[in-house]
Amino acid sequence: MPQPLEQALAEVRELLLTPGLTRAVAAGRRRGHVPSVTRAQVRPVTLKSGPRLQIVTDDGARPFTRNVAPGAEAASAVDELLAEPFGNWHVETESATVQVRITKKGDAQVHRSASSSVAAPHAHDRAKQWLLDPGDPLFEVIGGNAAKRRQIDAFLRALAATLPDELPPTLRVVDLGCGNAYLTFAAYRYLAGRGVAVQVAGVDVREDQRVRNTEVAARLGCSAEVTFVAGTIEAAELPFTPDLVLALHACDTATDQALARAVRWEARWVLAAPCCHHDIAAQLKGNAAPSPFGEFTRHAILRERFADVLTDSLRAGLLRLNGYKVDVVEFIDSAHTPRNLMLRARRTGAAPTAEQRAEYDALVGQWEVAPALAALLDDR
């Protein structure tokens, strides 16, 4: 049975402002009206500063995120949303799901059901919460199959784990070797959704990629914030000095070139997902392995896998010697790609210890290898 709209929205308001809210989404439009935004999502979050109500609105071009404090600030923000002429509200709490649809006559059709979370109390049993909404316009442009969404979500979770909760008001990002740039755009959409001003530059050696990616930026309405440069990782000229450097699946020593530029820029954060590791593998093939590790390099498949481990261990060590705290993590399941290792680095500026230098020198000396990154950073 239809019920007065004011009564239905009052129920929605209470659910949004009462503890127990899981998430709420408002979308669509009422007959004869157009909301100022195309979609709004509300959910509770916990920041270092305490619990907040996060409100993400999208005007069709880009999302905008606000984290409002409980009480009067949250109530005022919720009232603003409820005043928008959305055609539908979907509200999930720990105990119930409420769906409100506004009819052509301006009444409300309300459907209530028990929440599935009652039967699934553990967080890992609940529906997956994507860091970038699968309904984001990005997926309409680049395509949104499940595998690509999983890779994007895994990358964004690694990015979120690297950055602090409180971001600087302006964040400058470069993606070195960006290729078709779908992770570049995903990083932009996610960071912009956290309420900071974001400037992104993508670098790829191919001019046709620059043209194609620039066209995608125009379609997404972010040409002013996301730009592309055709050039090499070592020599490409950027419009700014980046705070965050991305290098995702740059082949072989291209990863070293990206890490070297990040160190020279003194970038605050670095995310690098290496690809192939031919350089160290070739050096291992030409050298005798130190005793008693001959079996590590005697067989081609083992030599290749060991070269992967040794290369990225040396990269992590060199970043540490140059003032970075480094974590080496698996950022996506190996079923998606075997190249699933990521170096996450945060600049501390700390001088290396004698023990760290000795450990690195011993590793290089024992295996008689010359890492490309060390040569690129030789003057440091």
C-alpha cells in the first residue's frame, strides 16, 4: 500500500542516523524533477578522528566524498540528501533492508525485509564491498568484467593500505608505463572520492596510447585533472613533482627506471608491481652460484623463479638504503596473474644503518650481480 512520502522519508532519516546502518543508496529521479546529483551513497566509517558518516555523491562526472561527524552535522547532511528529488532509496541495516520507491503520484511504495547479515554475522560472509563502486562511470568506458573489477579492487586496497587516513589537500600522482591506463583512472576515481584535489599524469612511450587515454579522460569528464605524456620513463617531462608514483607491470628494468625516478623525486609513496625479471636472470645464468646454492640456478625454471625473488629483494634493499620503508606484498591472487607481487614504499628520509648497508653489499657480492636500480642510483 502506498503511504505518504513524508512518512517514508522520516523512516529513512531515522535509519540513516541510528547506529546499525550498513549502507544506503539513493538514485533515480521523481517525475518532473531532477536531483542535483545522479547518485548518493551513505555508510558509516571509522577514521583516526573517530566514527563518521561518509556521504559519496556523484554528479555523473566524478564522485565527491564527505565524512561528517555524528550529531548535528550528520543530521544536516542527511536532511540535504532527503530534500533531493530522488526516485528510490535503498537502506540496509544490521537487522533489516528498507526500499522506498516514489510513485508517479508522489506517494511512497515501501518494502521491508529482514537483513541477510543476521544469518551471516562474520564480515567475510557478507557481500563484497568494492572500493570503487561497480556502477562507477569508469566501468562503462573501460568495460567492467569480473576479472578486471577484482584486479582494480585489489590494486586500490594496496593503495589504501599505503596512504594515510588523512591525505594532504592536494595529491599529485604519476603512473609510469601506464599502458591503457585503466588503473590510472581507477586511482584517480578512488582518490577523488576521498575528498582531495587530485592531479594525475600518465606516462607511456607510445603516442597512440597517449591519444587514446586522453580521449578516455574526456569521456569521463576529468581532462583537467588527468593528463597523459608520450615519452620514456626516464625522460618524460611532467607538469609537477609527484607525491605518489605508480609503476604497474613495467617490464624488466623499466621497473628500476620508475623506482629510480621516484627516489630522485623523493616521492612520498611508491607502488610498483614488477613484471618480468630478465636482467638478473641473465646474470645468474652466466655466473657460478655460491656454495651451497648451486641447485638454485642449475635448472632454468628454478633460476627464473629465484631471479624474481633476488631482483625484488635487491630493489627493496636499495629503496631502504635511500630512505624508504618497504613492504613486499601479494596484491592479487595468483590465479589472476602470476605477476602478483607489489613493492609498497613510504618515504621516511631515514639514513641507512651500517647493518643495512652490510646486508645489501653481502647479498650483491655473494651472487656477483649488478642490479640495474643500483646503477641508476649510483650518484646517490
